[in-house]
Amino acid sequence: MNKKLAAALSGGAVLMLVLSGCGGDDGDKKADAWAKKVCDQWQPELKKIEAANADIKRVATESSKPEDVQKTDSAAFGTMSESYKTMGSALQGAGVPPVKDGQKTLDAAVQGFESTSKGYADLKAKMDALDAKDQTKFAEGLKELAGGLEEATKGGKDALDQLKSGGLDKAMNSQKGCQVTAPTTAAS
């Protein structure tokens, strides 16, 4: 059961890896300056998300006691909630991006990160409420949580799509702060 949860969780938490990729061309200087503001603030949050995801995978693949899984996953969900909230605030703080429909792009992306932050906060509350002493109930609860992960991460995925469709992906991908080292090696 824990392995299924780990697979579901890693899919959601890795959504930020979408931004990592090959750097773009020189691009627009204004978009690059905007992206630098955002990505410099995102870097510590991306690292926290990556570490939280690694913790979830670790307890799910080890023969961990339900109490350990609950404690670790709850802490990870809390970290992810705060990180996505901070990332939305960083976008807001960077101001309107210098692209067509910049305000609309910004508002939709911020709303998406806030939605994912709330989704992880809800998952944390549900994880905390599980009865780790009753293994059957705990396993059922984990299954339910895994089912709610896609909904929790939907806002963040939508936010990234919004930034991409706004034409900011090249500027953001060229910033070191938005590049995340994927745990598995993949050919580019």
C-alpha cells in the first residue's frame, strides 16, 4: 500500500520538475529579469519540495511503521503546502510579467499555486486524522489520500501551464533558480 502512495505522491510533487529543462535563447531582457526575480525566490522552495518528496518515497519503500509513515508524510505535506504558498507569493511579488495578457497569466498562476497549497494542507489534515494504530483503517486511509493527490496538485500544474502559455517558460528555464535536478537521469 505504501508503495502505491509513494508512486502517486512522487507524480504530484515532481510537477515542479516540469520547469527544469534546457535553457532557452537570449530572449527578452524584461522577461528574463522578471523570471530571475521569481526563480531566485523559488529555488529554496523547490529544494524543500524535492526533499519532502524524497522523504515520502523513503518511508514508503522502507518497511516503516504506520506511525512513521504518518509523521513523515504529514510533515512533507505541510512543507509542500507552505512552499507552494511561498511560490505563489513570489509570483505576486515579481509583479505583472512582461508578456501579452500578463495580469491574467499572473492571476491564474498565483491562484493555481494557492490551490495546490490548500490541497496539500488538506492532505496533511487528513493524514493527521488517520488512525495509525489500526493498520487496516490506516491502509484504507492511505488509499483515499493517494486518490486525492491528483486534485491537490492540479492547481500547480495549471499554474505552470499558464506560465508556459504566457510565453514565460524560456525565460524561467534559463534561470538557475528554476532548474531542479531530477533524481533520475533522463536523456535530454
